[in-house]
Amino acid sequence: MKNSKGIAIVLALLAAVLYALNAPASKVLLATVEPMCMAALLYLGAGVGVGILSLFNWGARQDAEPLSKQDVPYVLGMIVLDIVAPILLMVGINLGTASNASLLGNFEIVATTVVALAVFKEAVSRKLWFAIGLITLASIILSFGGTESLSFSYGSLFVLAATVCWGFENNCTRMLSSKDTYQIVVLKGIFSGLCALGIALVMGEHLPAMRYIALAMLLGFVAYGLSIFFYVRAQRELGAAKTSAYYAVAPFVGAFLSFVLLQESLTPTYAAALLVMVAGTALVVVDTLQRNHAHAHRHSFVHTHDGTTHEHTIEHSHDHTHYVTNSKHAHTHTLSELEHEINHAS
């Protein structure tokens, strides 16, 4: 079980690293591609790229459970929220400041965790809450642009609304994480991309030259498509809250890549924020590995049939995810191996 958790941690961090490629690469492309068109092409690249990838990996998908009618509300929620959130963010930036939006955008981690706990009943330990607090603090330190970043306006409300939308979207994706990952990414990429493209054209933006379309879509396949793919796979084991916490390392990787590729400077603020982020991420890793462990149990019970009394002893081992509250200690079971030994005594 710990091995699968370790793989999930690697996938979550890999998803963050791939997404981090988006910032420096998009900065170069935005010199010739308009912003909303850029967002649309990134999503379309994700959908088309992973769709093509699925054709070469079809044999590995035979055991994957396809999306069903019961999943439609979560699929629609995932797509609609991915369209609404960027619009709210743009309105917020227009009414406020980009630095303010950057600071408030860090609330997405908290929003994802609160929604996971309150709506989807996902267990969140005190240690994880503390870790998320450290990660959020690190993100705020990284994005702090001076005292002007602390101003609050009506635009701030739109930015906060955007982060709440993404919090719900992360949890909708979590509810689909056990299904065919290829289907999830293709649907998310194609439909979100087409809607974003329609909005871009309505806003008066124009498509760039074909070579820039190809480059933007290629970036979308890597930074969005593969990133979302690994993110969904990580959510199967980690849940929405923890995966979101690991994913929060993306801005730090992005800043480092900007330093390497674009010769942007790394400030002492970056180093301070990185130390806090490492501490928070280490806590999430510890919480992930410690709270999932195996136990063996022996249960005995007596019953009577055919006029004879039998005592049965059943042994089984399984993995637990423990969570503790003030009023109860409970655990959920994920059966990994079940061994029964039944001894009859008449």
C-alpha cells in the first residue's frame, strides 16, 4: 500500500513540474498569441494530444472503467467550472490588480480542502491542515508584490470566486479519478478549449499563425494534458486535498525554470518561500504515508444451525486510513488481501 502511495506522490509532483513549464513557455508565446486564444489552444492541445496518446495505449486501458451516466454531473461540473473560473479571474484582474489576484489565487488550495471536507466528506487530519497552511503561506510569500498587493476591492471578490470554482472543479475531478483517465482529460480539454475559443473570438481576439497554433497546442499537451493525466491518477490514491497540496509546488518550479530559461532573477523572497514550502510538503508526505497502514484482525462469533453450535474464527488483513475527531476514532477500509481461516467446533 505504501508503494502505491509513493507512486501517487511522484505522479502529483510530476504533474506540478509539467504544469510549471506553462509559465515560462507561455510568456514567450504570448508575444504573438492573444491571452484567451492561448488558454483555448492549451486546453485543445491537452484534449487532442491525450486523445492521440490513448490510441497507442488502448491495450493498457481494457481494465479501466469508462465514464457512465452517473458521472455526467461531475463531468459537466468539471467542464463548466473550468470555463467560469478563468472568466471570473479576468474580471477580477480587470477590476483590481494582477498582484492582488496572484495573492488571492493561493486560496485555491484552501478552497479545495474545505470543499473536500464539507461537501465530499474527505478525511482531513490536523497535520494536513497545518501543512496546507504552510504551503499557502509559502505561496503568499512567493507572490507578494508589496503593500499594494494587500488592497481589497470588488475585483478581489471575483478572484476569490474563481478559486472557489477551481476548488469545486478539483473535487469533481476527484470523483471521476477511478474512471478512464484518458476520457476525463479528452473531455475536459476539448470542451473547455472550444468554449474558451468561442469566448476569445467573441471578445475580438484572432487566431495566430499556424506555427504558433501548433506550438501552443504542443505546450498544452505537455503542460496541461499530461499534467492533468498524472494529477487525476494521483487523486485516486491521495484524494483532492493532498493532491492539491503537492500540486502547489508548481509556482516554485515555474519560477526556477524562468530563472534558467529566461534569466529572470531569483530573490531572497523565493528562497524563504521555498523553505516554508519544503516544510509543508514534507508534512504532507509524512501524513500520507503514516495514515495508511495495514492491520491484521481476528473476529470470533458463535451461531447455531442444524441443532449444532459452531464457533467461527475469521482472520483478515487490510489497509486502513485512520482519522480522529474529538468524539470518535474511525477508519475506512480498502481491502487489499482477505484471508479466511474458519475453525469449526461442535
